[in-house]
Amino acid sequence: MVKHIVLYTLKEGVDKDGAVALIASKLEPLVGRIPGLLHMEIRRGFNGMDYALYSEFEKAEDIPAYRAHDLHQEAKSHFHHLLQTRVVIDYEA
């Protein structure tokens, strides 16, 4: 199993609680719909970064396939314009 963690900041002036709720509503339902994606949760941060995306994949090769998947691309189109920065780490569990 591979764990995929991404920490994000949102652009200035964005309603952070609303944005995180939107992002979670678009991405979390992809579990079971994209091959290899086993688990995902998105939570608002309270210090440092604005929110965290935590997900689990069967294997490392599933992560780039998830990123390119049409369902992920469609979901991302609803909120990508709100994002400022991101930091990512993947590791095997």
C-alpha cells in the first residue's frame, strides 16, 4: 500500500471552510470509482497549511493513473483555480 499526502494553501480571499467542503465533496466520492484508490479524506487545517488530502493507493503506479483519470480531472476543474501552493509526499506502508 502507498500513502499519498498533499498539503495545500488556498488563494487569498477564498472562503477556506467552503472551499475545503467543496473539494471534499468532489474528491472523496472517487474512492471505488478510480482503480487503485482505496481511501481518501480531506480535512481543513488549523495551523500552517489550509487543508490536507490523505489517500491510500494499492501501489505507487496508481497515483499517476489517478491524476490522469477523467473523473479526477473533472472533479479538479471545480476547485483547481482556488489553489495557491501544494506540498506532496508519497510513501510505502
